Amino acid sequence: MNRKFELHTEDKNREGIERIVKSHFSSFSIQGQIGFWQGGIEKSLCIVITGTKKDVHAVVDIARRIKTLNKQDSVLVVKTLVHGTLI
């Protein structure tokens, strides 16, 4: 079964974020959005990666590297089991 990984982070250093994700995956999406963190509003990103159970370690590495790059308290990682087909 496939997994959909979502990483939610502040929208800064986008080129650096893209480099970090590209170091592990060749296919992914980055969606701009508005987020709220500790009562404040901020521009944020949702990085969407479809993969397998084996990819969880790479996703955690990406989140840690983004957290360090952007000097953030945390990066939210959401994992969802999905049934999907490329057509």
C-alpha cells in the first residue's frame, strides 16, 4: 500500500527546500498556503510526496534538514495510507 507524506513548514528558503527534497525524491509537489502557528499567521508550504513504507526514513531526514535550514521549532510530518493509481 502506498503512503502520502505531507510536510508542513514555513514558506522561506524555498530553493533550499527544493534541493533537500530533490536529494531524495524526483517526483513531489509543493503547495503554498497560509498557516497559523502559536496564534500567529504565516505563509507556509505543504510538500506532498507519494511513496512506500520504506520512504519514511527519507521523509524524516527531509523534515529534519528543513527544520535546521529554516531554524524552526518543528516541521509537521503527516503520513496517510492511500490507494492510488497512475492513469
